[in-house]
Amino acid sequence: MRPGPGLYVGPFPWFRPGEDIRLGRNVYIGSHLHLSAPCEIRDDVLLASYVSLVGGDHRFDQPGVLLRESGRGTMQRIVVAEDAWVGHGAILLGGVTIGRGAIVAAGSVVTSDVPPCEIWGGVPARRLKSRFDSADATARHLEFLRGRHGG
């Protein structure tokens, strides 16, 4: 694990040993985080309590092999970009990217990428609305983040 400065981690986190975990600057992680995926949590991210990042799952495509003995498939990287907020109890599945300034509602299961500055929620998560009232406001916020974080 490679943490940046300003990291706060609440009580009882679980990090899967051996995973490539990168944590940016000023990251807030609530209690009971479950992190079992290679991931990159970029700067100024908020992860509420009981958030899970799950990079892969048990294989189920092998005839004659018990599920509990099937092993895991390839672990897929999860990225949470700058200024994103992931709500209480949300689950991010392998291979997803949460865009800059995006919000994931509490209790959601994210199975696909969340675009920048959008609010997603539900099971599976889907777009609920834009974070800002206009495309101009979204563009201004993304420009602010580019100035602060680059890229």
C-alpha cells in the first residue's frame, strides 16, 4: 500500500494482502472499509463507512469443481478519481472507474464506469443526475480539478 499525505482511515479497515493499492493525498476512509482489489484512490476522495472495493469473484465455470474450491478469476483494478465521494455501504466491482467529482449514493452496487460529476445510485447503479445544474458549471468544476490535480 502506498498512502499519500493527509490520509485518514477509520477503525477496522481490511486490506487484502498483496494487492497493489495506491492512495492519494487527503483521502478520507470511513470505518470498516473492505478493500480486496488492486486499486487507485486518487486525491481528495471521500469513502464513507462500510464501502467495499471488490476486484474479482470466485470462478463458477468449471464443471466438477466446487465453488469454494474454484479459486478466483483475474482481479480487475478499480479507480476512484479526484474529488469523488462514495456513500455508505456502496460496493464497487472490479474494472470500474469513478470519474472526477462523481458521487455514488449509499448502498449502491457499481458495475460500470461513473462519468465525471455525475451522481449514480441503485442496484445496479445507474445515472440519477448531474452534480451541477449546467454543463458550464460542470466544465468549470472539471477545469478547477485539472488545475489542482493536473491532467
